[in-house]
Amino acid sequence: MPTLVHRFVLAGEEREVSLARRTVVDKVSAWGVPLDDATADAIRLVASELITNAVVHGGGPVTVALYHRPGRLVIDVLDDNPSAPQASCIQADAESGRGLALVELLASRCAWEPVGRGKRVWAEIALPKAAPAIRVAILRRLFVLRPKQGVVAEPESLSLAVS
């Protein structure tokens, strides 16, 4: 199966992080990946941390790219700051500074690399494998339209299944 790719660019403002986080999860769902709550939460948190760091420390536009192959999602964030991401030593009562540690815990792999005048930070998340979307659609239609043995399908149930 080919890699599915989705890219979007943010202006680099903190108010964009929430929408970007939703965009990531919505796109993965639109690709037909069956997301349980734990996986969706992991994607949301990793995307939020990578994008927030790029917005706060990057200073400029931020490009987010998603790469999906069966069983994995790579969230790739590009910003204009060439400095290495810093895993800070934090105090127990600090309100920030745990982001990269969380990403490392939730991702199967993560890294960063300098790119041009900036850097790319990415994380790979293990995903449940999905059936091809066309196959899922056909199976849904067959199960909904096929009457159970000895039961006559009502016209109303057929019209609901088609829409």
C-alpha cells in the first residue's frame, strides 16, 4: 500500500495548536484507521507537543506533515529554528517542560534533524491496521442490506442503509 501523505502550514501562532491537533486526528480517522481512545489520545498528545514546541521555539511558519502506512503514522513538524530540541531538566511542580519526554514514551521512534535554516522533529506512532476503505464500505453495505434468514427487510431499513 502506498504511503498516504497530508501536509498543512501554520503561521506559527499558539492559537493554531488546538485546530492543528484536531486536524491531525481527523485526517488519520478519514484515512480509515480504526482509532481506539488510547491511540487517538496518543496521536493528539504527540501532535500537540511537537506543534507547540515548533510554534513556541521556532519563530515563524510551521509545516506539519503526516505520513501513514498500515500500522504506523509519522508526525513530522518543520520549523525555522535550527537549534536542537531541548529536553529540559524540570522541577517536580513545573507546569511545562515534559513534552519531549512524553513524546518519547508514546512514540515507537522519534528524532530530529537539521533541515536548511531550520529543523524537522518527527515521531512515529504504532497504529491498528485498517481494512481498505472500499472493502469496508462494501462489507458494511452487504451486512446492512442482507436480510437475516426468515426476516423480511423493511423498505425503511433499506433506505437508511443507502443514505
